[in-house]
Amino acid sequence: MRLLVLGGTEFVGRAVVEAALARDWQVTVFHRGRHEAPAGARVLRGDRDAPDGLGALAEGEWDAVVDTWSAAPSAVLAPARLLADRVGHYVYVSSRSVYAWPAAAGLDEDGPLVEGAAADAGPTDYARDKRGGELAVTETFGSDRSLLVRAGLILGPWENVGRLPWWLNRMARGGTVPAPGPRELPVQFVDVRDLALWTLDAAEKRLTGPFNLVSPHGHTTMGGLLDACVRATGSGAELRWLDPERIAAAGVEPWTDLPVWVPRGEAYDAMHRADVSRALAAGLHCRPAEETVADTWAWLRRVGGSAPLREDRPPVGLSAAQESALLGGS
């Protein structure tokens, strides 16, 4: 397979490139040069945001392209139009954020979508940008040559948002750690490497249409995830489980201050109760959470303990003051 990856040097794109190289595919990476591409990939330099920034893509043919763009849909539309006659299949890594909020529990790929998105739009908000990216691909390549990977929460090595790295680094410091409960609360995420493997399989099979891509509901729990963090770091940290009411009273925000966690309710249903039966039927395999956690910790240690974070995302995790407020008097 001849694969073109637009990006390919950070998190999801990097995992796709590494997995494709492991299959001995011919991989071309188009990127701005801010990060080094995985060894073995052919590199084309350019910037889709710059005038004439797609010049390096003016020639060449590929069986498939994988695009992970998260900003202006127009920056998906331009390369899609340029490549339409020279690429067989366009794979766009989208997001479950494209569903109208709040997405109902058990929502499948036929659920209602956000309104106001357009293929040629500039940057708006994450949900409409991702939906606009989908429209840019399907309007250019058609439904018979496009695949929309609607990923949920993505964790694993090279994570550049900082959710799992924050938990791991906090556990590594030891002591008493606030743990958002209940312990048995199911959570959904997909290991970035499982996303990459499924995406490559789907591209090879030329699957089309949208797929929710995240682990099945109940794949792990908050307790399973955080216990795995304690074991991976070997710190002996003590988890102190707190109920959602106490967390809310302390002014601590789910998802951002306490990464991954959302209390039961509309937001929880939207983020952690997706229907992924279509992806499972198409071969999605999700490795144990223990493996994702252990491998992320091993990667963090290799890079000196600090995950490289995206500049367009705010930092996540509790401040010292918030942690003190949660633990005080308990």
C-alpha cells in the first residue's frame, strides 16, 4: 500500500505512520517540519495554512491518505481537491464531537450532527471544525471513497493533550491522590495504537462511511485506570475516592481538572456511552487498559517525564490548591 499521511509526526498521525511502516507500506508524510517524522517515511514539507503551501503535493499518487486535521475545514478541502484524482481513498480522523450535544447514551453513527458546519469554512469551534472536515472529504471524494473515523477519547504513548500523562505523573509523586468516583464508573477510550491499526485495516479494505472508534462501554473503569497508574509508577500512591458532590462543591471541573472523568449525567452519556458495534464488527480490537497505562509511563520516562503538549489546548489537571481543597478535612 502507498500511504500518504497529512501530518504524521504527532500522536495519532505518528501512530498511523509507525504502524504502516511496520507493515512495510510505502509511507509519505506531509508536514511543516516542526517535529521529526518516524524513520523510514518519505518526507514532503509544506504548510496547508500558508499560501501555496501544498506545492509539495502537486505530484504523486497514493492508494490512501490519512488526515487528522482539527482546525479550519477549508484546510481539509484544499488538499482533498488537490488529491482527488491521484488518491484512491480518503481517511479523515474525525471525532465523536460532531454529534449534536448532548449525544444520547448508546448513540450510533446515525445520530444527529452539529449544525452550522461547512466544508469551506474557516476555524470556528472543535465540533463544527471536525464536521466541516468530514463534509470537505465527502463532498470531494464522495461517500464511496471516504472513511470517517469518529474517535472518542484517545490515550497512549505520544499523547499531546496530557490527560493520562497528568495522572501518571501525579501518581509518581506518591502520597494521597484525589480519585473521582465512583471507583466502578465505566469509561471509554481508545489506545492510539489500536486506532491506528484499525484505521490501516479499514483503509486496506476500503471501508466507507462513519465509524465511532472507542472501546466498548465497560472496557475499563475509573478504578481500573487509576489503579493501573499506581502500579505502573510503583509509587505506592494512595487513592482517596471522592463522590461527585464533593468534587462539585470544591469547584473542580470534570474532564479538565480531573482528566478522563465525568460524573454520570448528560455529559457522561455523551463521552463514555457510545455505541461502537459497527467498529467492533469491522475488526476493532482494544488492548487492556493496563497495557496502555504501562506503555504510556514507559514512553514518558523515555522523554524525560514531560509530555509534549499541543499549543492549541489548555493544560489539564488539578492545581495544588484544588487538590488541597478536595482532600482537606477528609
